[in-house]
Amino acid sequence: SSGINAEYGHQELISLMQFTVRSDDPEVIHGKPDPDIFLVARKRFKTTPSCSNCLVLEDAPNGVKAALAADMKCVMVPDPRLVDIPPAHLVLKSLEEFRPEEFGLPPF
């Protein structure tokens, strides 16, 4: 997770994560739209998944571009004011619409 920051009230969500990777991580050489941040996160799993088995949730066009550059699946929840929406695998109006089973994950 690159954009989630505890100081913005996401402590509960962060506590559920095995790890986080932020843009200031020393292994992240280039920022988005370069895929570094997602490739670094992928390497930190106990068993490194293939890129095609990774799913990125993004709200920003450069994040979508980075996910696609990493050959990862991407679900975008853009700001409703965004005009140019990049071609994510799925675009939702809200994360409440997200159905993990559509990506082979267990349902909520």
C-alpha cells in the first residue's frame, strides 16, 4: 500500500496488512507511473506471487499506469471529478462495489 498513511485515520486498515510499501521506501527508486512500488511490494510476500496474481486497488491515473506496467490486475476507484480515466481492468464508483470473488479472492 503506497498511499495509505496512519496519520489520516487508516490505522485499523493498516493493522490488517502484513506490510506496507510507501513511496519513500529506499527500495522504491522511481515513483508512479513507474511500477517500482508494486514490484517492491510483491517481493515482500513470504512466497513471491507472479505479477498476474497481484491485484492493485488505485485511485490515481499514474497508479493505474504503474500497476499495468507491472503486469498486475488493477481496480480503479477514481475521483468523480476525474475526466481522463486510464484503462484499468475494472473501474468502480466506490470500493463498496468491489467484489473480490471476481478476481478469484474470497468474498467479504
